[in-house]
Amino acid sequence: MSLLPICTYPDPVLRQKAECVENIDEGLQCLIDDMIETMREAPGIGLAANQVGRPVRVVVLDVERGEPGSGLLVLINPELISADGKTQYEEGCLSVPGYFASVTRCQEVVVRAVDREGQVFEITADGLLAIALQHEMDHLEGKLFIDRLSPITRDIFKRKWKKKLKEEGDEVQPCLD
Ligand code: K2U
Ligand code: ZN
């Protein structure tokens, strides 16, 4: 297993719509293992393949419920089946390091996906798992949590992020989408 570099905003791969997985082969299994290790090392409770530069529809999550690793989920080609209610949470993102903002999402979701053995399964989730599922599935659509902020909050974020990039010595000031 290997640690993978996490792409950060405004890397264009974070804006790509991820491609469906056609074949759960050895290469995909290796990517999944590396994503799990990278998520744990970050540390995070979720990671989408776009974030490690691979725009394919794979998400790993570990919203621990007791025993370490007991909450590990691998979702291939996840689909949102239903969503209900509204909830707010102070979100961050491993691809937008150091920035946090309140995001409104659905309170309960039902998601259908394929597991790493190729079996179709469904999850009914609320709480942090529902939030994480929506956050990660947004990544597969090329969407970031900053896209869900109000226009004013998003403008303030973009100004802060431009300043951060400049302080980090980025010669070229990238266009922040
Ligand atoms: O996709 C990612 O960048 C990992 C996200 C997943 C996430 C964001 C917001 C809310 C839930 C999940 C996080 O950076 S993982 C870090 C974290 C840890 C505990 C609670 C929330 C977020
Ligand atoms: Zn994220």
C-alpha cells in the first residue's frame, strides 16, 4: 500500500466529473487500498478518487462507530437513491486545507453502490455519515463544499485563498473557479 498525494484546490482534477468504474480489477483494488491508507494518514473520514488525481467513481469512508476500522466503507459507482430533511455542519476538506465553513445538506440519505467484491448494496445514513457521503459524492461530480457557500462567503473565501497561495510563493496566480 502507498500514500498518495492529495490534490488541492484549484487543481483541475477536482473539477472533473469522475468516470464510472467498468471493471473491478487488480489496479482498482490497489487504488482502493492506497486511498484507505491515505485517508487514515491525512487523517480524514472520507476520500474521493478525484482527490488523489484519479477521476473514477470510487469513495472510501470511515466514520468510526466503536472499534477502529469498524466504519470502513468502500463505494464504487455510488448513486443517491433518496434524500430527506436538512442539516448544517461545519465542513472542511482535505483538498481545501485549513478552510472551514457551515454547509447545508440533506439530513438523511439512501445510497446504492457496488462494494469491492462487486456486490450491490444500499446504505441508509443520517448524522455525520450522511454528511460525509454527500461530501464525497459531490467530489465525484467535480463539486466542492465551497460551491455550496453563499456568494458573499464564497467571495471572501476566494480572496483568502488567493492571499494564501501568494504567501506560499505561487508565482502564477491561478484562476479560482
Ligand atoms: O473529502 C474530504 O476532503 C474528506 C472530508 C470528509 C468530510 C468533510 C466534511 C464533513 C464530513 C466529512 C474531511 O476532510 S475528513 C476530516 C473530518 C474529520 C472529522 C469530521 C469531519 C471531517
Ligand atoms: Zn473533500
